[in-house]
Amino acid sequence: MADPELVAQTRPSARDEGRVPRPRKSRAARRLRPSGFDDLGLKRALSDRLLPLLVAAMSFLAALAFAGAIATATLAEHWQEGAAAELTIQVPTPGEPATAGGDTRLQAVLAILHADRGILSATPMSADDLSGLLKPWLGPAGSTLALPLPAVISVQLAGGNAVPPDLQAKLVAVAPDTDMESADVWAARLSALARSLQACAGVALIVVIAVAVAVVAVATRAGLSARRESIEIVHGLGATDAYIAGRFARRATRLAAAGGAVGAIAALPVLLWLAYLAAPFTQSASAAGEAPPLFALPVALWVALPVLPIATAAIGFVTAEGTVRAWLRRLP
């Protein structure tokens, strides 16, 4: 007679009634198919040498293109601010008396400039400075000209201030024929040049991304062709498209992420050196005499470099997934 306690233990409870028992893998089955088993042979289909190397090269070029766009914007903004804040005033016959008062024409013009709150400084250039400016065009004879030269005044506007609208009229009132030249034309040209360089950097970045997508797609298709028989067998046994595409996508993601990390690490010392060389051109006047810091990279680049492997991994995943699914749909 059966033991009642044993029967009660083997009898399914009300909670377990209606459930389908899940088969458990035996130890022998787990030994035959260990965790991470490469059933599709992707390690041979997608090489871990060529694809990461090509993606690393694309990542390196992408980092340089992005850095070029940021550097162009920074330098253009710095140069435009400097050009917009400078004026050049020419005073003919500076030693003659002004139309009002007993000062000379040069002294009267300087008095007006110093009294304006929107002007930071007004410094007349010396005769040696003028000779140095004329020497590239006139040669050594530029310092021995018999013609009278006008006085040239370098004016620095206060930060954020525009040229006073009535400044030209005030200067002409005390010293007729006084000419005032601003750098608005050069600022506009610098702005156009900066926009052109930024557009070129953006196009280069788009081209690099397109080439990276093409590289991953070609490598994936080559892997599919190399493992076509194995994939057809597994697919015929019931493997879904999502399963096969997911295996390829995971492999391509790991390889692309590794290549992106290598490219970012390789680009870092190059960007640091370029930033070190460009630092004197972006420093303010107060810090012009200071040595530029060695790690003077813009914050955007410090953020972009760690994001680069993530971006390449995303490109690898999406491209491999789409390529494999499109290939599987054409299978008979």
C-alpha cells in the first residue's frame, strides 16, 4: 500500500494544475552547449581584426571633423569680437590747429575719443610704427618719405559696445577730412568663412558616418555569405529572423564599440596638441602672456569622445540588424 505522505508530495497541487512543466537542461546538455556557444560561427564570419580597425579609422576622422567644427566656431567668434571692437582713425595734417579751440587737430580728436564712455582706449601710432606698416610696400624708403603722413589712431571699443553713431560727425567738426574705418567688412568675411568651414566639417562628418555604415554593412553581408549554409540550416530548423539578426547585431555592436573606443583614444593626444597650439589665438588680452594649459579642450569635445564608442556601437547594431533582416527576407 502506497504511503499517503509520499502520494501527497508527488500529487500536483491546485496551484500547479494546468501548468505545463518546463523541461530542465541536464548537465550533459549544458556541457554540449555551453553559455555563449557560437552556433552560427560568427567569430569566423565577422573578423575581430578588420572591422574594428576600419571603424577605429572612421572614429578618428569623425573626432577630427567634430573638433574642426568646434574650433572654427570658437576662433570665428573670438576674431569677430576682436574685429568689431577695433577702429582706425586717420587725421590728415595732425599738427595744424583745430577748427575750435587752441589744440591741434590730433589733440582735439584724442580729446573727443577719451571723453566717450564707449571707447576703452585711443592710442596714436608713432612714426616708427607707421614706417613699419609702409615698409612691406615701399621698402626701406618708407621711413624717409618727404610727404606728410596722417596721424593714425588705434581705437579699442569697450566690450559689447557698438561704434557711437555721432562719433564721425564730432571728429569732422573739429578736424575736417578725418576718416574713420571699422572692421565690419572683415568681420562679415570672417563670419562667412566660419560658416563655410563649419559646413565643410559637417559634410565631412556625414561622409564619415556613411562610410562607417557601409563598412559594417559590407562586413555583415560578407559574414552572411560565408555562413550561408549554416544560417539556412538553422533557419530551416525554426530559428526566427529576430534570433539570427540579433546574433549578428550583437557581434557587430561589440566590434564597432571596440573600434570606436580605439579611435577616440587615438584622437585624444592629437586633439590635445592641436588645442595647445590654438590656445594663444583664443586667449583674451588679459591672458595673452600666460602659457596655455595642456588639457585645454572644449567641454563639447570632452563629452563627445566618450560618446563616440556608444555612437559607433549604435551604428553597428542598427546596420547589422537591418542588413541581416533584409538578407533573410530574400531566402526561399
